[in-house]
Amino acid sequence: MSITSLLQSFQRFGVHLGLDRIKTLLAQLDNPHQHIPIIHVGGTNGKGSVCAYLSSILTEAGYRVGRYTSPHLIDWTERICINNQPIAESELETILIKIKNSINTTQDIPTQFEIITAAAWVYFYQQKVDIAVIEVGLGGRLDATNVCHRPLATVITSLSREHWQQLGPTITDIAGEKAGIFKSGCTVIMGQVPDEVKPVFQSHIDALNSPCTWIEPATLIDENLVVYENIKYSLPLLGKMQLNNSALAIEAIKILQQQGWNITKKHIQQGIKKTQWLGRIQWIKWHNHSILIDGAHNPAAAKMLRNYVDTLDKSVIWIMGMLSTKEHDKVFQELLRAKDSLYLVPVPDHSTAKPDYLAILAKQICPQLTRIKPEKNIFSALEKATNEQNSQQVIVIAGSLYLIGHFLGNLRSDSSKGHNN
């Protein structure tokens, strides 16, 4: 039975937050999570990058490091890594069968996310990791990752209005849910969040008597070098937001150093330098054209992408698809500018916003676009975009991590068949 078919049997419509099912499931698996020290990473944007920096630094320091992130871009194995290497398909399949066989079908059946989260804990325990870097899936308080009582450090990367359908209508509601991962007496590291929600986080911090550091972003020294807390390093990931994300990772590492972990300045510098993270402000070659890709699926991420694109000093040919649940108008407001072009495509295998609807909305928001055209898929849009492109234009794929994953998965498939991409 394949990994996809195993997991599809647990797929449900909608999101079912809550900790009862995951706690019951982990208990049936002998509570593997209770034996693993973790760093817990929540927030809106930047979680994956911070997890990537942390796991790379800790790997460089010689530790055996588990990393659990979501969603995946190409296949499920990406979510569960040790020392930056994805779990083997055969191992994940074996663990999933074990989990499926452990479930009491007379009780509330776990969700797909709870199953894959449990698989990560089982794998990390089996492989005797020294530490695991765990990314929150959605929200925090009721997220399936929120089962550890004593994280070594807890990180909040950023905050903006996303998943409000599940987390609450206001940004303060969302902040309260994110703060639900804080634990009594455990250190919290706070990134850049709006001023209006700082009191929400601070009240949780105070109530739990948790030590807390509110970080400032690293400082750019020159084009390739930044500094944070007297540590100079080069950033492999693009975009201004990495000044914040890398500083958060370093601050979390400092907490571990204080707890006796053997991590040197050189480990930090080399670990950051070697960090890789797919699909976030990343350049890809497609048919000898340089294409910029970025998930940019909410307004805050879209703003960060636009800030980076503006440094290129070119007009943009956008290829975009978005899920039906996203704030399409706000994403368009952040990204689209006069003289840009826009191709709109569906997001395959997900609840996609219809390209025709997005085209009407985009025209209302930015009537000065030179072209707005729905296309049947991302590759027909790419063909037209590359034919249209001149030296003063850049092609950018954005709007959904699932769209980016579909694109990258097809690149990998074509590459394995020997096609020239």
C-alpha cells in the first residue's frame, strides 16, 4: 500500500483541531514524543526557514537532528527528516501501517495531519535523535504538534491574519491561538509581530513565568554578509525576511548553548551557510529561462515577495494560482503593479480558486496590468510567459505552496526521464 493511499484513508473535509485524538494515538504508540527534546516553532510566515536554519546548525554541530515541517512540496517524505535527509519511503510506509494497526476504530479516528505527526514522533524515537525541530501545522494551542510539556525553546516567527476561519476573525484571536504553544517556565523567542498583538503574547508569557527574548532582525553589512549578536554570516536564502528568520534561529541556539549544548560560533556560521529551503524566493531553471518561485499564499508573504521583486527593477510576468480559502484580493493588492502581466492557473488536486474569477478580481484591483489571462495549467502559462518575456521582465510563480510543489514535482519527474529542464 503506498504512502499516499495510506494517508488518504484519513483525509477528511476541513480542519479538525484538538489534542484528544493525537494524545490517544501517541499513547497507543507508547508516547514516543515524551523522550525527545524539541524546539517548537510557530507563527504565520518564516516557520519553515527557521526550522531549516536550526536543523542545519545543529547538524553542523554534530547532533542527530529530527525536523518535522508542513506542508510538503513534492512528496510526504519531505516532512520528516533527520540531518536534513528525508525519511525513506519504505520506512514511512512501515510506520504508517504500524500506526494504522494501532488505531482503535471505535474511537474518534485521527486526522491525516495527526497521523503524519505521529509518524514523525515514532521515527525520531526509533532513530534516537538528540533533538527535534518541530513546526506547528496550524495555529498552535490545538495543533497536533502541541503535545510536549517542556520544549527547550519556543519560537514565534511572525504574525498576520491567516487561517482566520479556524483561529478566529481578528489578529488578536490568532495571536492567542499561536501563544497556546508557550509552556510554563520554558523560554520564548519572539520575532517581528504587529504592535497591537504584543500585549496578547506578553500576557501569556507573564502568566506562564516564561523567560522571553524579543529579537531585532540581523543587520545587512554588505550584499552577502549579515551580522547578529556579533556573529557574521552569509545568508543562502533570499529576501529581507531572512534577517528576521536567521536571527530567531541564532537566538534559539543561544538558549541551547546556555543549557550546555556544544554549539560553536563556527557551527552557527557554517550551518546557516549550508541551509536549503525549497520554494521560498528561489530561482529555478525551466527550459533555459530563470524563473523565480515563491509560495506567497497570504498577504504578509506576498508583501515580502514584492519587496524582493522590487529590488530586481523589472516588471513582472506573474503566474499565479491560489486556494479557494485564501484572501485573494489582499494578495493581489500586495503583488500586482502597473505594467505587470498576469497568467492565472488552477492549483491541481486542491480546493482551487477558479482562474476566471481571479482574472475578474485582478482587473478590479490593478486595471493597469498589461495582460490578464486564465490558463488551463501552469505549464501552458509558462510557455506563453517565456515566449512573451523580454530582458526587462522577470517571470514569477506564486500564490500557493501546493502550486510550487506541483511545478517542482513535474521538474523532478521530467529530469528523471532525461528531459532537458
